Amino acid sequence: MGKKHKHGLGEPNEDEDRETLTTNSGEPVPDNQNSKTAGPEGPMLMEDYHYLEKMAQFNREEIPERIVHAKGGGAFGTFTVTNDEISEYTMADLFSEVGKETDVFVRFSTVAGSRGSADTVRDPRGFAVKFYTEEGNWDLVGNNTPVFFVRDPSKFSDFIHTQKEVPGSGLKDPTPQWDFWSLSPESLHQITILFSDRGIPASWRHMNGYSSHTLSLYNEDEERYWVKFHFKTDQGIKNLDPEEAKRLAGENPHYHREDLWTAIEEGNYPTWTLKAQIMPEKEAEEYHINPFDLTRVWPHGDYPPIEVGTLELNKNPNNFFQDVEQSAFSPAHVVPGIGHSPDKMLQGRIPSYDDAHRYRLSTNFENIPVNKPKNTDKNNYHQNGYMRTDGNLGSGPNYEPNSFGGPTEKPSVKQPPLKISGNADRYKAQERIDNYKQPGDLFHKVMTEEQRQHLMDNYAENMKPVDKKIQKRQLVHFYKADPDLGRGVAKRLNIDIKEAIDQELLELDDNEIRNAKRVNDLL
Ligand code: NDP
């Protein structure tokens, strides 16, 4: 790589002959400044192929941007195992021994904004890690929050529409999101985090990452464990004051991208400690929380996180488009020893991500270097498609079984069977569901008084332009999580809480509400 200037502009790669300018087909170009014309002042000639090719390529520079997580940045690094306790639960080779290193690529992002939008907005952050293991790529496609807004994937695209510009004017409006959230109370936990101080991280280096989903681990003894992963920042949590964030959004929309780039260029490599909460398969049936509900965490007291290893980012991409824009992560990508879970949101994501990549990058997106597994070429009988450049099975057979050789299956990596039962139907969540306890605990038990005040200020500021009817509907949810939260936001919105809350709920003592197991049933 050549020498770089402050933000990465540098000399071309030294190992390539870049002396002569050529067309894409390699023809040397005699003049790149003056188009070919009939006479010095005359019209252009169609035969100026270099110009035609230059514009044709330019017109096709943009590929579709991601429908979510369009704005981001990323870097390469390593994951190193520091504690192999986890290898008791999984045959995953990457966790097999202390000191084992695996190359990674990590992409951070905002969710709602378009490709050029500002980094310092209030939004969850994507935290997607691609582990290039010796048994294929494992993508841990998480966020900086341990939970999500909805628990059923049928609601996902509707929810995302509420985060984007409104269809009529193409302008931002907080109404759709509060309308949707107030009609979808399972969102309360996630919005408590989103409107807390952590909703605008100071940088990507200063936030945690979570698998959010429950995944699974399995070992050679065919034992399955449910698992939640947490990347805890070693830089410490730091957040931005909302006013400062607004100023930075105007001054430098790439504030977070620049922060990561600069830290790595300066050798100030950010690290995270990977931890795992582990639940034996059988305990899922009896646990008082549905462990596959993406709107809820497993309290640390129930399942203490164990240390697994260290993630370090230490190499900036050499070319942003090639490595970051074209990176493609998918929760479908697991490796032997790691599997999925019945989490409906996870199930919904498994087919969806690669589908999006095929649309955005074409069928063979895994031939792009950042996406390519390091352990193997595509060892299967899929063939052809746009941009197939990896040999395409050469002259070998393109079917299996065959009598000529080629890759065959490996039964030893089979997952243990998973017992499932029940009538096929569309179920509204009923059992083991509580939309209020955990956001209430976060507000009442985890946050400091100052953080609680910030949360209520942030809610009120954002809800001010929204219809009274919607504000009141949302206040009921706040009140059910914690009466102080309901009253605090109501006061800031100049609403008398008695106008918003049903008499039955008002008659309950505050602590009765906080402790009620099924506040959901109170109204
Ligand atoms: P614990 O006291 O063991 O854990 C509390 C967790 O809350 C810590 O991981 C802390 O992260 C995190 N936290 C602190 N402030 C915020 C914030 N503003 N937004 C999001 N997370 C924050 O308690 P429990 O495990 O019993 O959980 C209590 C509540 O904490 C939960 O209901 C949930 O809302 C929240 N939480 C729980 C997590 C879990 O996996 N159990 C993970 C994250 C949040 P840190 O250590 O980095 O300060």
C-alpha cells in the first residue's frame, strides 16, 4: 500500500503497474483531457470510445444502497480467544483454545439514514462482525442494543417505513414512529435504550455490541445450549450530548467514520471483550421469560456472562467501496458448533439478508474479497450467474452424486435434532410475554437520576410535534413501565396524566405497577 494522507488519499498500490492510462480492455489512452472532435471547435465524434466508456462507467458507479444500515464504516482486525470455557459448549473451531486468532471484518452503521446521512443521529447502531474462520465465515450481525423494536418479522418492514421519510412530502416526521410504537408496546424496551444517553454514542469505539438474538451452540456430544453474545467496549461507554450531536451532524456527517479511521491510522486500536450468556437447552422451556423473544434480555443475575475473547480492529480498508460498501453480512452464515434458535426475528432474517445482497451485489457476492471465506473457494455445485470469476467449477462435474469426484457432505458437523411441536397457525404473543418489566427495570434500577431526566427530556422533545391522541396512547406505556416515567413525560408535554391513564391503573400503587408480573393485563 502506498503512503497515505490524512484521510486516506495515497499513492496507488506499489505492486501494480499504473504508469499507462488504459481503457478497460487495456488499450493505452493517448489523451484524457481533450475529447475527439471534428475540428478544434467542432462537435464530438462517436468514435471517442475512451470518453464513452468513461461516462458509461461513471453512470453505473452507484449500486443500490442498503434499505437499512446504508450509512456506515468498517475495519479489519482479529479476534483472540482469552478463555476457552466456551469450548465445553461448542465444537466451533474458532473458540477451541486460548490464544487462537481469527481474522475479522467489522462494519458499524446507523439504521434509518441514507448512504450520505449524518453519523451522530439518535438511532440504533449496527455492529456486524464477520469472522473468517477455518470452517467458513461466521457473521454475527448485531446492534449496539441487546433488544429490538418488534418480536415478529412480519412487522419489520412496516416499522422501518416509520423510520424513513414520510411518503407524501419526503420529509422527516416523528408521527409515524410514535403511532407505530404506541400501537406496538413490545417496542418499549428498545425505545427506552434509544432515547437514553446511549442513543447517540460518542463514537463506534465507545459502544457495546450485542448479538441481540439468542443463537445456539452445540458440541460433539450432541448437546445444545442457547447463547447470547455481548461485545463490551474496552474504551468505556461514552455518549454525545444531543445538542453537540446536532452540531456535529452539520459540521461533519462522517464524524464516527472519521473517528474510527483516525484511531486505527494512529495505532490506537479499539478493542471489545466478547462475553457469552449460556443457557442449557432444556432450561428454555421452564425459564420465566421466553428466551427467544428479541424484545427481552436475559438478566445477568440469571445467566452471568462468561468471558470468551478480545476483538481488536487494527487495519483500515484500502478502498472504501470495495471493502465496506460491498461487504455483505448475513445471520444465515454460521459455522459448525454455532446454530440458530426459534427466535422469530432471527428466523425472518435468515433468508432475507442474502436475498438483499443478491439484489444489491448480484448472485456471486461471495466472490468479492471482503465476503470470500478464507478457508475455501465455493465448494459446491452452484454455478454461473453474474460475475462468476472463481473458476466456476472448471471442467469438473456440476452435479452430485457423481462418479468423477468433487466435494461431498460432512455428516460430523450435523446439528443435534431440535424437538419442535405445535399447530401451524399465526400466534399473537401471549405466553411469557411482558412488555413493561424490563424497560421499567432499566429506568428504575439501572439508570441514575440524571439519566432518567435525560430520557424523559429526549422523549418529550421528540414527541412534541405528534398528535395528542398518539402522545396519550404512548404515555400509558410509559406509566405501565414506571409511573414516574409516565408522569415525567406527561408533565414535559403539558398533559395531565389523569387524562391519559385509565382509572383502574391510576388506583394502583406505584410499586404495585413496578412489581406486577403482568402489567400487560391491567388495561
Ligand atoms: P444488570 O445490572 O446486571 O445489567 C444492566 C445492564 O444495563 C448492564 O449491562 C449495563 O451496561 C446496561 N446499561 C446501563 N445503562 C444502559 C442504558 N442506558 N441503555 C442500555 N443498557 C444500559 O441488570 P440486568 O441484567 O438484570 O438487566 C437490567 C436491565 O438492564 C434490563 O432490563 C435491560 O433493560 C438492561 N440491560 C440488560 C442487559 C442484559 O443482557 N442483561 C444488557 C444491556 C442492558 P454496562 O455494563 O455496559 O454499563
